[in-house]
Amino acid sequence: MNESITVIKRNLAGEETWRYPGRLLTREGTRLVLEARFNRPDLPFMGVVLKTGDRFIETYYTDRWYNIFEIHDRDDDHLKGWYCNISRPAVLEADNRLSYVDLALDLWVASDGTQTVLDEGEYAALDLDAAGRAQARRALEELQLRFTRK
């Protein structure tokens, strides 16, 4: 497959907050997997350093309220962990653009399996209706269970 794709992260209002290129690796039903490179300056994060050029294998779903970024080191490709965004389901748009609405709530899973829920204060401040909050919490629980089984 290996076709170019542009990922667009949006806030709750639908405004673009980040855009970056990737390569679509597979598309199976409601699941899309792509490869992208971290395009921000090096950033210490949860006991690792996210480096410019780190390899991200990103899995998006058009029917699930999350996406999963498997993060590998740019220098030796070792697994750093998984960054999971609670979001509305991904949308494949025209011109090979994939967008998602980020709901602030995140799950970090270190390579040893340790889980940390992130940004709960930011999530609580969102103007999200009760149904959306319930979906987001179910998504978080599904991810936590998924990574407990790994």
C-alpha cells in the first residue's frame, strides 16, 4: 500500500491543531495503520525522550473512540511505549487526509506495561455532552483492558 497520507488532529470545535505526513501501511475494514515520524523537538515524557524522527506506527479506527500510537526510537527502533488518544472515530477525508477530534484524555502505556491516564483535568474542562463523556470513558476502559492482556 505505502501511499502518502496527511493526519489532521482537531480540537472539539473541529479546528485543526496539528498536521503531519505519514504513509498508509494497511487498511482493513474500519482499521487504518500508518507510519509517521515525530516532527517536534525532542521532548522528555514519562521516563523516555520522544525524539524528532522517532517512528510511530499509528492505528486509527473509523468506529472506535480512540487511536493508538506505537512509538519506536529513531536510533535503534526499540519500543518506547504506546500513546493512546481518546478521540472521536477517525474520518478518512478526500485527498488522502485522515482526521480525528481529540478529546484530551490519553493513556500512556510504557514498554513494561505500566499504564498512566493523562490529561484528566483538560478532559473535564471540555464542553462534551453526557453521551460523549460516556463514550470516552468506555474507550479508555477498553484500552486499559486491551493493554492489561498484552
